[in-house]
Amino acid sequence: MRIFLSVLLFVLVSCHSHSKKEAEKRFDVSLLKQNEKFRLAGAYDSLIALNKKYYDQANKMNYAEGKALCFINLAELNISLENFQKSQILFDNAKEILDGSEDNIHKARFYNVYGRFNVELRRLDKAFQYNNEAMSFIKKSDNSELKNDILFSIYLRQAIYLTQKKEYEKALEYFHQAKKLDNTGLADCAISDYVYMRRDRDSAYKYITIAYNKANIGGKEDGIALYTNTIMGEYFLNYKEYDKAEVYFNRALKINEKTKRIYAYYAKYLYNDLRVLYEHTGDKEKAYFYLKAYTDAFYKTNTSLLATINQDMESFITVAQQDTHHRQSKIYWIVSLSFIGICLLGLYAWRIILTLRKRKKILSIEAENLKIRMNDNKQEEIIELGKKNDSEFLDRFKEAYPEFIAQLLMINPSLENSELVFCAMIKLHFTSKEIASYTMVQHRSIQQKKYRIRKKLDIPGETDIYHFFDTLK
């Protein structure tokens, strides 16, 4: 009888253990699939609600690794929102759970996302290290659909990090490994981005077209469609097909408007692409508009959105902390963590202020350089009109140098248009031979004109005529 009872107990425990593992597996698959769906769609509210719901469910199941997944999902969301302080707190909560876990797939997910976090903090070597750890853990896990999804992300990130390290051949190998596990077009898009930067136009177009067709099936407007339209625009911009580039950038802007609550950081890159596009096409007004939009987007701290995000994150973190501290029954840690959090937030805010100040200087310089380039373009246009002896030359010169012409007429109001044209050419430092060639007269006639202009403008014989005109505005 005792043997029978022992066997029965063993069978019951085994069945319960197997049933619990199956429930946990269903939990993981359902959570991560829905989380990725909402993340790509830019559905911020749905993503927050989903992870709150699953956190409560994991609590009831006594499934610590499930709670860690919720922390990781929200940490990833905050990376996209550039809310790095919150990300770090959420990652710390996840790591505290996973340090005591033997579940390889959860650790792979953690280190993969934590690697991305370190890239955003400009710690490429750390990111590479953490992604290798993710690779190590995923290879130890059992085969499953979930494993393939995480492995795809690991391969893709490994390729991106290797590209940044300039190890291009290895990067391409990982891009293609990721492509085998992907049907969204994301890998094709990343390969296209990589290939056109290597100046292989035909291959780049092949991959970006495949990516675009996959990403835009059924008119989808999600994170992948946002990425593919941007890369397609950058491809055409790179090869000077500006009309096509503009179409795709505008599509990306439209998608970004829908997904910006999760991809809040993305708009500034689109504005910068459009700024470059309109600089190339010579549309100065739009170039200025998007330079300003880029600058504003970089500094804008959308107070209401950030307040909502922080409120959601604080609420989630508070629930998690209450759960932990209830078990530990030590109020001391709440006070200590709060104090450390305040210190870190203060330090983070100080670092952000310094970064923004530096960036403001850089953007001011960029704006000034754009003005200079625009003025240089005007100067080149006027010089070209002068070389052609075009009838519009004097009018365009007056627009660019109104005070110069006014000063000449103050000295001698009787100057004729032909003499003003001659003075304008000297102001632009055309040589006597060049003026003779462009106006189709003999060199001797130009010398005589110079002598007459000296007389009419009262220029002393010892003063260089070019220097005299340089002193006039």
C-alpha cells in the first residue's frame, strides 16, 4: 500500500509540474506575441494594459520569470521613448528575478534587449558583450517558436553591432541568418540599408523592394512600415532621385504620426532626411522648415506625454516594489531606493541638460552653415549670369548687394547701367581678361573703362580698384 501511495504521489506531482510548465510556456508565448504586435503598431495604451494584466496573472501563478518578462517589455518601450532612467529601473527589477532563475530563454530575452539599451547609451562594447550572452543562453534553450523569434532579434542586433564595429563580412553573415527567421521584411530592410551604404545600388534596391512589399501588405502602418519607407526614401535620396525620395519620406511621416507614442524618437530623423532632401533640391524655405522641425523635435519634451508615461511607469514599478517589499517586510529599502532614485534622476537630468546644451550649439552651427551654403549658391548663380553676360545679371546682383549699388550712385548718380554692370563684375573679382571675354570686347577697351570709372568715382590713382570696391558693402 505504501509503495502504491508513493507512486501515486509521484505521478500527481509530475503531472502538476508538467501542467505548470505548459501554463508558463503558454503565458510566455501569448505575452511576447501580443507585446510585439502592440509595439510595432505603436499602440502604447494597449501595450501598457497588456503588461499590467500579465504581471498580475504571473503574480497569481507565482511565476517570477513571467513578471521579469513584463519588466523587460516595459524597459524596451522606455528605450524607444528615450526614457532611459525608467528603463534602467525596470531592467534592474528583471535582473533581480533572473539572477536566481535557470530559464535560458528569459535570460536570452533580457540580455538581447539590455544590449540595445547599452547602444542607446553609446556603450557599443557592452552592447556587444550582452548580445553574446543572449546568444549563449538562447542556444541552451529548447526548440520552440518563441526561441526563433528571440534568435531572429539576436542575429539582427549582432549584425548591427558588427556593422558599427566595421566588421562588415561578419555583419552580412548575421543579417542573412536573421533573414532565414524573418517574414516581416525587417531583415531585408536592414540588409538593404547595409548594402546601399556599400554602394551596391542594384542589390540594395532588390532587398529594399522585398522589404517594402512585405512590410506594406494590406496597407499596414506599423514600426516596420515606418522603417522601410524611411530606408526607401534614403535610398532614392542617396541616388539623387529626389521626387521619389520625397514620396517615401512623406509616407513615413504619416505612419510616424500614428506610431509616435511608442516611436517618439523617430520624427527627428525623418525631419533631418527631409532637410537634406530640400537642401539638395534647392527649396530653401522647406530646408529651413525641416531644420527648425528637427531642432524642435530634438529638444521638445512633450510634457503631457512624458507625464503620462512616467505615471504609468511609476504605477507599475510601485506595484512591483510593494510586492517585493511585502515579502521582505523592510521599509528601510523603500526609503533607500527612493533616495537613490532621486539622486539618479537628478544626475540624469543634469547630464541631459549638458547634452542638450552641446546639441544646441551643434544645431546652431548647422543652421549657420546652411545659410552660408545658400548664400554661396546665390553667389554662384550671379557669377554664372555674369559669365553669360545675361540681362538679368544686374538685377540679381542688386538683390544680393543692394547697399553696394546705392553707395556707387551716392558717389555719382549719373552712372549708367552698363557702368554699374562693369562695377559689379569688378566687385565679383572678375579679371580684365575675363570681363573682356564675357562682354565680347577687346582687353584695351576694358582698361579704358576702368580709367573712366576711376574718374567718375574719384578713385585715387594709387588705390587698387578691386580693393576700393571691396571696402564698399
